Amino acid sequence: MFPVFDVNTTDGKQGYDAVIKRLKGTTSLSGDAAKAVVQVLSDVELNGDAGVVKYMQKWTDPHFNADRIKVPEHELKAAYESMDSEIKAALQASIDHVMEYQKHCCPKDLPEIEIDGAQLGMRFTPVDSVGCYVPGGTAVLFSTLIMTAVPAMAAGVPVENISVVSPPPTRIGDEEAGDISPLVLGTCYMIGVKNVYRIGGAQGVAALAYGTESVKPVEMIVGPGNMYVQLAKAMVNGVTGTDNGFYGPSEIVTIADETARVECVAADLIAQAEHNPGKCFLVAWDNTVIENIVREVKAQLGKRNRVEAIDRALETESCAVLVKDLDQAIEYSNLIACEHLNLAVSNTDEVLPRIKHAGEIFIGDQTPVAAGDYYAGPSHTLPTGTTARFSSGISSFTFLKRTGTVCYKNGMSEQTIKNIAMLAEAEGLDGHADSVRVRRS
């Protein structure tokens, strides 16, 4: 488990490069997965509910029917009422923290600036409606609902215009059909979301984008998911807005030195690996540090419920990277551009300003990545597959449009008119030129 690659050797660099190639491959728009998604999107656009049902029957439940698509409001309330009071309190604290942080981050309209007689400003306005993708499957990710819907609300999207798609568990054999977790449904009720659909995959994204008999179309789709979900989001961008991020399987990079608490570093690596799949990178310039952390990972692994999934993720999707010094550690961290970056080093104040690419940064031994996953305030929906090089996680910013404003309150000067008309005619657009000249007083 957990191969170690010395990137300053030929073999080590080749091993590391192979892992990173697989990491980047999760964002590819080519290949069989992309072709399959194109077909799903086309079917749902043309056939509505029937298209959704076709793929829900194929991949989730052979007995799925259109009546199951929309979750009735009374089921949301019943799920909430069934929840333990302590979990309700913890969820409410999480919701409150995220709302407070996201409102704090929310940009305000910029003050006007005057340039050559023009009063110029910028307004921020929210999108009208949002669809949140909440993964189902092996984990109950009610936290993703909080981390997508609450930032939208903080930005000003009305809660009645927020929709949620989340698939039920895959039915195996003749077992009874499963349902979305009561924790997800109950959290929808707590937040106030009423448009909830028990569908997922590319067909869930398509339903939100195009609308069906049962699903309201939305202006923006956000949220994490597997390769098919992310490819679908990329392909419908333009029909509807998306978060413009690739939020795939979970990842972590930990930069560790000799002061790192090995039990904390190991626990954070395991926590990401258990996402099944999770991708973990340990970067250090002291092989003893790597050996101690790997040993601790092995010791803790036996205590976890998802041992096989964690072990598989560490062996096939992850690696330890042995570098020559801190400078090279920072270089490789920026190249991997990971979803979560954990700084388990003594000089975090010096290292932090040199980090250019990371979805979210967790500073010091006392800051577990799980705090960001559930509770602290920033959204846990973050860029993966090295896309933190050019994209960001979900925040209240995601749901805001920027609109510039221009006002020549007292008219344009003769020189301004002359300059604009000259530029327009240089492009062969005399209509533009005359639209300026006609405003001469």
C-alpha cells in the first residue's frame, strides 16, 4: 500500500507521473464515458421523464418509475421528525456557520469611479434558480446539501428556487428499493428546500438543465459527483449555468516535516481515502517522516469500517512523494493543485504565502480536513483533478453575476465622441460611430 516515489530519481519520477496522469484523466471530455453522457443528455432532452426513468432503471433500480422522481413534501417533514435531536443541533450549527461565513464573503456592489466623464460601477445579482447535485451511493452526503444550497441562499437565491437531485441506493437483485437517506431529506426540510428529486447521474443533471414533466429546469447546476456527473455538467454548460468546476473524487495533499504529528496526518489521509475512491499524496523531504506516517496509516487502518476501499485507494490512487527540500515540496504541491492541502509543518506562516494552487488549505496539526467537510464555513465542494490551477470551490461568489454600469450623466466631451467614433470606424462599424456622434449636444 501507499507507494513511495523519490521524484529526483528516474524510476520515482516515472511512478509519480503515472499517478498524476490518472488524476488528470478524471477530467477528460473524450473517451467512452463522454460518449455515454452525450447519449443520456440527448435522451432526457427529447423524452423528459421517460428518458430519466430509462437510465434510472439501467443503473439504479430496474423497477424505477416516474412516480418516484419527485419526493413529496410530507416525506421531507417525516424525515426531519425522525432525526435525533442531537444530530439536528449539529446540523443547525453547521448551517449557521456556513451561512455566516458565506454572507461575510459575499461581495457588495462596488462604489462608482469616474473616468473621463463616465460614472462606472459594478453590480452583483444572484441567479434566479439553482440545482444542487447531492451524491448518493456508498456515503450519506447530507453535508454536500449544506455546502451547496446554503452558499446559494447567502448570495440571495430564494430557497423556493433551489432544487436538489440525489439518487437512491442501487437496488441489488430482488431486494426492496432503497431511498434517499432520511438525513438528506431531513436536512432539505431544515434548510427549506422543497424541490427534491430522487434521481442522479448524468440523467439527473440533464433533468435539471432541460426540465421534464416532473423536474423544474434551473438556471445553474452545482455540486460534486462522479466522472459522469461532472462530464454532464460540462456538456450542459451554456444551456444552463454551472459552477465551472470539476468536483470529482476526493483528494488531499499533506506537506509534512519532522514536527508533524503522525497520528493526525495519518488520520487525515485515511479520511480522504475512505471516500472510495479517494486520492492521497504525502509530500516530505525526510524519508523517515514518510516511513513513520505510513506505519501509522497501517496501524489506524484496521480500526476503520471501509478497510478494503481505503487500502485500494492508497495503493492504486495515491502515493508518497519524496522531494529534496521544502522548496520542492511547495513546487509539487502547486503542480498537483489538490482539492485539500494540509500544511503539517512548523513554519506555516512562511509556507502559506507560497501556495498558489489548492482548493482549500488546512493549516497546522489542530485543523482536520473534516472540519471543512462539515462545519467550519467554507464549502467542501472544491476543485479536483488538478483543476485548482484555474478554478475555485463553491462559495456565495458562485451564484452571483457581475454586471458593469456606465453613465455619462452630463454627456460626452467632444474628444470622447471623436475617439470612440474613430475606433468604431477603424473596425468598419460606422453605425457604432454615428450612435456616438448623434449625442453631440
